[in-house]
Amino acid sequence: MPEGSTKDGIGASVRRKEDKRFLTGSGRYTADISRHGQLHVHFIRSDHAHANIKSIKTDDAAKADGVVAIYTGEDVAADGIGGPICGWVVTNRDGSPTNEPPHPILANGTVRYVGDHVVAVIAETLQQARDAAELVEIDYEVLAPVVDLASASEGVQIHENVPNNMYFDFELGDEAAAEAALANASTLVELEVRNNRLIPNAIEPRAALAEYDPAEEAYTLFTTSQNPHLTRLVIGAFMLNIPESKLRIVAPDVGGGFGSKIYVYPEEAVCTWASKKLQRPIKWTADRTEAFLSDAHGRDHINKVKLALDENNRITGLRVDSLANIGAYLGAFSVVTPTILHTPLMSGCYKIPAIYTNIKGMATTTARVDAYRGAGRPEATYLLERVMDAAARQVGMDPAEFRRINFIPKDAFPYQTPVALQYDIGDYEAPLDKALEMIDYKGFEARRAEAAKRGKYRGIGLSSYIEACGIAPSAVAGALGSRVGLYESATVRVDPTGTINVMTGTHSHGQGHDTTFAQIVADKLGVDVGQVQIIHGDSDKTPFGMGSYGSRSLAVGGSAIAKAVDKVIDKAKIIAAHLMEAADSDVVFADGKFTVAGTDTEKGFGEIALAAYVPHNYPHDRLEPGLEETAFYDPLNFTYPSGTHIAEVEIDPATGVVQLVDWACCDDFGNLINPMIVEGQVHGGIAQGVGQALMENAAYDENGQLITASYMDYCMPRADDLPDFKVDYTVTACTHNDLGVKGCGEAGAIASPPALINAVIDALSPLGVTDMSMPASPEKVWRAINEAGKAQAAE
Amino acid sequence: MYQTNYVKAASTDEAVGHMSSGGQLLAGGMTLIPTMKQRLASPETVVDLAGCGLSGIEDTGDAIRIGAMTRHVDVAESAVVQGAIPALAALAGGIGDRQVRNCGTIGGSVANNDPSACYPAAVLGLGGTVHTNKRDIAADDFFTGMFETALDEDEMITAVSFPKVAKAAYLKFPNPASRYAMVGVFVAAGGDGTRVAVTGAGSDGVFRHGGMESALDGDFSASALDGVAVDSSDLIGDIHAAPDYRAHLVREMAKRAVDAC
């Protein structure tokens, strides 16, 4: 673990500053905020997966107690209100653009998934709004649903401008080269995997409170957002036609997002729109059912994988043909997630000379699917790490050794993959070796034999992953279809007394920015972390930033802070030189003190801050007063965290229950700022991956009804499902940001599902089992054991 | 939640009086309150039983009598229950989570007869007696179908008695999501022979399994259950477990319960 340069600075496991308010119930979430005279909105949602709206009768509801307004899609259309936009599109294989259907904030004419917003009932109290909603009569003409991903292209067309229900048809790589490698393979490995659909389940449901100030003609929207500035841009410029300067977005404490709160949703736009129409604040808080139905879901791929090996078991080629279920509408990152954030990861940690991948984004009458913790990279890692194990099994090699001989060697960096990315630095053997040692890989067969004596099948599974995060260079993103930049911003404001406020364009919704960012500033300025206040989540206070997702906050946002602090130090040095009557170049800043080289003259940081704001003796000819600097940082490349996770499981053949008995992981996140927070991110990520691999599954029935719409049926991982994780790190510092950091927020969720499924298959491999889909539920595992037993009996 | 009236009854008689005018009894509220919050139930009046003096655990010699409003946590932690029928205390300690066990009551659970609830398996498995304001009902006569019981419209449970048996055990295979019993089997061996009650699995709610009871009467061992058929045709099938898997789990949990006896 890297040592920090100060007690509280970089490398120290400082306790989280924000936890006092969270643990004492003093957090301030959107639903905690109320405004005088506020009204409440209840959304009537479609209970059909696909239907035409023949009529909506609101007369009785409008007369109900407390009802102030009832709006439908026709009102939205009459006011010319736009829908949430897709933030990143791609060019199809044939050169045509992504098919982008309209997404009205209240359904106009057609509903396309169960949970689609149809009517907004606004009343004095939520109770009254809900009561009145029951008096609204909606006459539907039910249409055929499109639920099954594999056959979605054959289903009834869902959007007028999305033929064959295909939003996009994206390819990357060299098809001819990949096909040649497959044709000439010494060993050809084929595998089809399903990446199951997940529901994010942030602990805080989405919420919004919009207020209109008629005197200023300005709006304030409190909302559960991971990126308030983008919310302002989208709602202001694309949906409601509000000048950005007249729309303030405040995302206060936000209780988790995992991606689901990146996007603008119809509800917050309805609240904002209605707040002006009614000249009253409008409040909405989702209940848990609404969250299940209408939060953007994650994953949901079918991937067909072909891997070619030469006679020495070196990989020579890879082809992946995939379908991604995008759901009923396009969200902000619906298109980029299965394309740009997915296909360039196909090389993994491996030297693969030829790669080709095609992915088709399909419309179905289900909730929209968008970026969810890992966003495209878990899907890539899953198919790759599954096929790596399948290949090792097929050629009879140890899966760790098979990975090792195919790793990109550590002296090959920077490494240009055949799928667009250039990895700046890495060393994949070091974390593999460490993780193997941590879990006592060599001793596994003895543990398997011991478990067998107890009637249990024990298995071990690896996953060596790489991810691209710290998204990303704006120029590259733009060339690849992004409609936004992907820099980050920070303002460092030093107060006259030397305390420091940092306004960041990122947003913390559980990540611990208040602490990690303060440590960067404290380390660089030689002050206590308690003197540094981190301010985020208010478009009126912070510089324009892109928010938090894609493990970008530290690598991009933290780097922006570091740059702004450097500017502060540069200015302060000139002030110090003036006060100490020395040349600028003779002033040295270290440990919070400015000194003149070779003398005992010194000035504290606080003295310089005071001088900047009380500039009686000041270099006015060279500097403006004050000590406040802003920096925007646009990275040169993605960052590439990597590592190896190893799962060990025991399966009870009588019930099919998979017990996760051990976990070791060694990650390379570059330099660590706060190892405790990093470890927490790793734990949370693994837990989420364990959820996907063993428990979670968003299931729709053939009519398009979500049958896992509550915790009675949607299975979340719990603490007692998890073993103690053995967590360690190796470090290759990122080469292109000042902090040498890579990001850690998604790694656990990316790495863990294939490790677990590989372990389950390994446990059952003595029975002849070679495949297992996620989630590996008790029933599914029990059936696999039974069928393997029948097959063996038949032989 | 819809508008509702709330009354707190001071006695069983008062509570029953409210029932006749449409009042809905509220015990621990672990089912009723969430159902009301989801607007799936809309009682005009909710009658809180917390003031009726119906909680408490009593050793009556050959049985343990538990007041209807006794919470799961009190049964789980009761030295009387732990000493006399440890399987019952363990069952109560495994219901729901800490919050549920601190609110939920035995009377509420038994009266609701949720097909996935644990308590009905104990009542039926131990051959208990349900005491009401009107009569005593034998367990075998009490549970009449999914969410259905022998209780009349104006009848409420006041206590449940469990005979002390030689040995008993309850084994639950929890639903992975809800952690209700996906299959729960209560096995009890006493003077009148072995009783095997199954919850979580039956389309009509909790049921006894005659085949397993006979097999265990002949040979009280897990292996005696190996050849016993469990008919899956009357079992629940859902996304977590098809009927054949549930049938398999019924026998497996029964075997484990026998081993635990």
C-alpha cells in the first residue's frame, strides 16, 4: 500500500468526512426538501407493455378533492416539450445513423413498456393525487408485446422510425482477419453467453422537486442526479427550452446511483414544466415499485463468441456477435454502453491479433436499458473470461496458466489493441500471481477433495479483467459519436483565513469524494483535511462539469482539482516572493510553507491567503487580488485498471445452493488516494457482481409484465451471502494524469461475475457440466447436476 | 394507503365487536400494513389488538400456550419455549428479519395463513390447538387453504397451544429473494406418532405429508424418506422453483429435519 506524504494526505485511510451526517441521519436528500405551497404529482403508468391509447377520461379525477391539474401527452405536445435525448450515438455498419425515436415525457398515443408514464395527476397532497389517479379512465388498444431479445427483430415494430426494432448495428475490428484466424485455428472455442438484465436498486429512489420563481423567470430543480450540469443542459436546451442561466439544478445528497441517475427522466421534466404552468412547486418521489419499473435497467446481452487458438494455445483471433436489449426508448448512454464502452474491451488483458465484433441494439417493450456499474465492460469481461476458461478446459490447460501465456507482456506498453484502444501501462501477471497466492491456488485440489468428503462440490474460478475508465478524451469521444465533452472541472477557492473550498463538477452519491478530494488538496497544500470543504451538486455553485460515472471522478475530476491547486500554488508563490522580497524562482513551497532557498525566511500558507485578500502589500503590478483558481482537465486517454479476482465456491448437490466460501482479488488501480475507500468500492463492486452471478435477474413474462418488481422476487445480495474478501493491490501508475490514478468504482462489478460462474462450472466439471448461465440460482444448479447425473448414467 | 379509521381495542370482546361492523384486525401488521400501503387492502377501520392483553407464554404442563399477540422475538428468546420445544423457538427466531420478529405476532401469522409462512408448519406439525374467542380448533381442522382458515367472520385467535413432543425440528429452504419459506418442513415425533408438516410449497397452503409420516413411523431416520414419493402436482411453481424442484426440496428438508431431531 503506498505511503502518503502527510498524515491525512494521499495514501492515508482517512475516515470519511461525510459519514457523520449519513450515519446520524443528517443527510439531506431530495425528498427531505420541501417548499412552501408545494404540490405533489403522481404518475399513472401503463400496465400494458405495448398499447395504443384510445382515450383518457379525466373529468371525474379533475373534480376530486385537492386536484390542481391533470396532464397527458397531448398537453406535453401542445407545449412543444421535448423528451430526454440520447447523449451518444453511433454509425451503423452500413454507414447509416442510429435510429432515434421520440421519447415523450408523457406517452402520446402509444405506451411501450409497463411503467411508461401516461398521466400526471397533481394535487395538494400525494394522497389526493393518488386517490384522483384511480378515477382516471384510460382506454387502451392492446398491441403485441416484444419481450424476447433473440427474436425482437421479428416482433411487431415498436417505433415508426426503428425498422426491425433495431436502433443500431455497430461493428468494430477487422472481420476478414478475424475470420481468417478462426478458419486457420488449431483449436476453435465456441460459446454463447447471456448477460442477465439487472435493476440498479439504489437505496434512495429517484425524486424531484421543481420550483419556479416568476419574478426572476427562473427555475430550481432539486433532483437525484449524478451529473447536475448535464441535467440542466438536457432539460433546459433540449426539453423545456429554458435558458441554461434560468435553470438551477441541485443534486443534494444522493443515495446511490450505479449509473441509473445519470440520465434525465420524464418525471423531473414534468415537475419542472408544471412548476411554471401552475406557479407552484411540484414534488415527486418514486416508490420502490416505480423504481423497479421505470429506472433504467442494466446489461441484458446475448453474446456469441468464437475464439481461435494456435497449436501453442496462443489466441489468434476472436469474433463476437451480440444482441443488446435496449428496451422501449433510448436513454442518454443506451447506445454508447453496448458499443463504444463495450466492443473496444474485447482484447481484455490479452494479445489477440485479430478481433471482430458486431452488436445490434434492439428495441423491446421493456424498460429502457442503460449504463449500470461497469457499463459495457462487465459484458465484455464476462464473455471474454468465460471463453478463456472454456478454451483452457478444451485444451486441457490450467486456466491461470492459459491466461498467463496469453497476457500482453508488461514490456509491451503502450499497447495498441486491434479494437481502437491504446493501453498506456499495465502488468497483468503481477496481480494474477498475487491473487493466486492469496487464495492458495496450489492448495485448491486438497480443498476440493476435503469438500467432496463432506458431500460438497468445490470449485475455483478466475477472472483477469481490464476496464477502460476515467472517461475520456473529449476529442476521441466526439469522433466516436459523443454529443458532449468528457473533461472535468474544479474551482479551488482559498478563503482569507486559509481554509479551502473546492467546487467540483463531479458528483458524490456514495463514493466518498468529500474525503478523497480533500486529501488531494490537503496533501498538495500541506493543510489538514478538515480545512478543505468539497462542494458539488449545484449548478449555481460549481463550474460546468460532466458528473460522476465510468469511474471518472478521481482520474478526471481529481486531476482537475490537482491542476487548480497547482495554479493556486503558482500564484501564491508570486505573492510569497513579493512579501519575502525574493525572486519567484527562489521560493520553494513544501509542507504548507513558502521559503526562500538558502535562507530561514518563511511564510505560512495562511499568511499568503490573507495577503491575497488584504492586498496592502501586494504585487499589484503582476497579480489580481484573491486566491481562487479554476481548472478544466481533459484527459489524453482512458485509464486502464486491471487485475485478477478469484472465487471459490461450494455447492450442495442436494439443493443446488452455491455458497461463496472465499474471494481473493488483486487490483491495479494505479496510485491509491484513500485505501479504505478504495477497499469499500471493491467490496461493493464484488457484492454487486455476486448479485448478478448468483441472484439478481430482472424477468419479464411473455406479456411484458415485470415479474420481479419487488424484493419479494428480485433477489439482492445480502451481507450473509458474502465471505470476507481478501483484497490487495499492485500499482502501475497511470502515465497520463498527474495523480497516477486509474479509478476503482466499477472494477469489482466488472471482474466478479465470470470468476464466480467459472468457479461454479469448475465445481460441477467432474460431472461433465460445461456451462452455467447467470444467475446460478439453486434451482438452475440443481437441474444442471441432475441432468449431468442422468447423462453420466446413460453412458 | 387509503384513508382508514384506527381504533385500539382494550379487550378481546371489544375487538370482536369492531369486527362485526367491518373492522380489520391489526396484530403485528407485518402483512396488513404493507398491503394497505400498496393500496391492495382498504379496510374502513383497523382494530389494533396491542391493548387486548393477549401476549405471553405459559407452560400448561403438557403444552406451551402462547398468547396471540406474542411477538416472534419473544417466542424465540423464551426460556420456557427453548426448554420445552426448542424447534419452535428456533422457528420463531428464523422468521423474517430482526424488524419483523420485533413486530410480527404468532396470532397474526397463523390467522393470515400465508402459504410461505413458518408458523403454520409448527402448528400443524406439532398438532397444536388454536384458541379463539369462541372455541378451540385443532390444527388439522384450522388451515383450510391458501390464506384461508376455519375462523368465522366474528372470530379471533386468542392463543395457540403446542403440545410438548419427544423431538421436533424445522428446516427451511428460504426463497432466495424474500427469504420466506420456499419449502419449510416441520417434523415432530410424539406419542401419537410422527407428524410432518410442509409450508411454502403447497398450492393450498400448509399440509401434512402422510407418506413421510408413515415411513418415519416405521423407521425414524432420514434414509427412510428416500423412497417416499412427493407429488408435485399440488405444489407451487414460480420463477424461483418449479413444482418438481419444490417436491425434491420437501423430501430433502424433511430428511434434514429428521437428522436435526
